[in-house]
Amino acid sequence: FSRTASHTQVTVDQNAQSILCPINGMIVPFHVSTLRKVARVDEGSYSTLRIQFLTPGVAIKGLKNYTPEEEKTGHFVKELSYRSLLRSSSSNRDNPVQATVRAINEMMKRAAQTEARKREAAAMVEQPALITSGGKNPTLRNVYSRPVISGRKTSGHLEAHVNGFRFKTQKGEKVDIIYKNIRHAIFQPAENDLIVVIHFHLFAPIRLGKKSIQDIQFFTEVIEASIAMDNKRAGGHDFDELEEEQRERQMRVQLNKMFNNFVTKVEGAQDKFTFDVPYRELGFFGVPSKESVFVMPSAHCLVAILEPPFFVLSLEDVEIVHLERVQFGLATFDAVFVFKDYTQPPKHVNSIPMDKLDRVKAWLDGCDIKFYEGPTNLHWAKIMSTVRNDPVAFHEDGGWNFLDMEASDSDGDGESADGDSEFDESSDFDDESSEEDY
């Protein structure tokens, strides 16, 4: 243990990633992995340090329930509290309790970053080396990458080689992307957009600078290019709006043609490598993350790649789609994509305009994706928990048929019809007695 440990105060050992707590005259160590939360509470002339620990059944975001296998019947410390007398002249910086809280939080932050790096390293798949080819390769010049490799954005060249792409900036930085690691290659030309984009959605994440990424794109800004063309033609002094719009249209056509030529050359050189082009006429506005974006389907995925965070959903991973809040009087509805891998949480695209409902249904029907609709939002965490517990029993009991509201209504109508027929058969009227009564 640390030699600075005291029997009268909590000590933080950064090297051992532990805190040393005095309990009944003894110093007891607790590793950072057992800590849940630390806080300082001031009451009158005293300051209290509260240390909360992970215990079985406590759910933490990003962590599974803490259930030690070696001590299933053991006892656990849930919380420790230490009280310290406040000095009248001391500030927050001089408060020993506050200093301890800062030290523990810093240690927990470093431990979380280390665990995140370990998870990223475990998910990383070592790519084969890029095989460069001499001669004239398909090249896309003066494009930017997103995310950037390091620092500020810098333009560079994207070249297609034997088994992958290489993007090299003017600073000499480079990143290699192997064809076999590209799950979706998407080319989105600019119509009324500000950029022309080539986007790669990868099977396994790659290292870009200090980050691990699974989506990378290369783009050119239409407005910036049109300004550059303006400077060449008129010295940067033309402020006429009509001419500026005309220059933007011309530059948009030129950039689309340049990107399209690159895509065509790459597809011609690689037999099994193709680019998806989103169908703009099937697009709709929705909220896949936090903001409303224009979402467009393509042949193999559903994408929104103009602004980060990028949204790329592979259609082959989807088992069913449930359209929620579909009822008269509402302006929007939600779409929930349930994946074939039940361990993945469903993906929501919320706030889709109601006038796009028929368009979404026609698109899903054309992709042979089973879809249901209902008037309310469902609790998908509980539903998926039930499905994961016993998938076989779930499908034997009817699977997703419980989402079929029309089938439920028709079943109800059939029962009432059967009930009426049974009632008619069981009724035995005497015609003569009926006439006499009349």
C-alpha cells in the first residue's frame, strides 16, 4: 500500500488504482472497478464524503449488472461515509474532502478511458497491408475526410489501388481502407446539398489518429469550390446573386461528374465492388439520433450521411419494422427497426411526417421486409428482454404476430360472427305459438 496512507483520512493511490479507507482502525483497500460514485455533501460546519460501491443488481450505463461469480453468497459494502470539520477560512480548493473527490473522480475517469481503449482494441481487426499499384490509378483530388485524421481538416487525394483505397493529405498523413472491410460504399451526388460525398461503412472499425471509427467519408464542398472559381474569373468582386447561383449550379454539375467518373473507374477495375446511390425520391425526414435529417434508402441500406453523427442501417440485418403512433390526427409517426441479432437494441427513426407513410410502406414492401403498424409506442426494452430469454418459445408462440393489429381485429370479428351463428342454431322457435301469441 501507499506509505502516505492515514488511519484518519481516505487516501487515493493512483498507481494501484485504489482508494485506502480507514475502517475500525484498519486501512482497507478498494479497487477503482468496485466504485460507483463519490460525492461531497456540506451540512453546517461539516463536510461529508460519500463513497458508493457497485453491488449486485445495480445497473450502470455501459456496464453489466455487478454479479461476482466467486462470491454469490457474500456480503457487500454499499456505501461509506466520512465526515470532516470545515475550516472557517478554507475555500473549496483547500477543502480536503473536495480534493479527495477530485482525485477519485480523476482515477475513475482514467480507468474508464483505459477500459474503453481495451474494448476498442478487442473490436479492432488487423487489416491486410495495402497493395499499391504503379501507373495511373483512379484518383479523386482535393477532397476532405470526415472525421479528420488529426488537427484541422486538410485536403488530400483518394486513390484506388489493388486491394483498397489510400487517402493521403497534403501534410503526408495517410489512411488505408481495404475493399474487403467495406460493407457499404455510398456515393451521394449533390442536388440541393452543399457537399458531394463518398461514404464507407466498415465491417470492423479502423484506427484513425487516436480514434476508432467505423464510418469515414470523403467530400468536397460546392460553395467553397464555387468561390474558388469566382476568384479565378472575376477577382472575387462579383456580388450578383444570380451569377453566384449560376456558378454554384455549374460547380455542382462538375463535382458530381468528377465523383461519378471516379466511382465508375473503381467499379470497372474491381468486379465485385459496387457503390450504392441513395434514392432521393424515396427519402423522408426523420430523427435517427438527435436532430431531424433527410433519410434516404438505397439498394442495401438506409442512410443519412451529410452531417455527423452518420446514420447507416444495413437492411439485411433487419428482421421486422414496426410503425408506431400511426393514428388519425397525428402529424408524425415513428419507425422501429428490429434486427435479426436480438442482442442489438432496435433502432428508432422518429418523427417521420405522416404524409410519407405510404411511401415508407411501399419501400419496405419492395425490400421484402415485414412491417407492422400500431397506434402507440411499445416498450421495446421489455419486449427484447422477453425475446432474448427464449427465442425458440417466442417464435413457437407466434413470434411477431402480436404486432399485427389487423389480424387481431379480424379474429375478434370472427369470434362475434361465430357467436351469432351459435345463438341462431340454439334458438328453436315454434311458428304456430308465435302466431297465436301475436
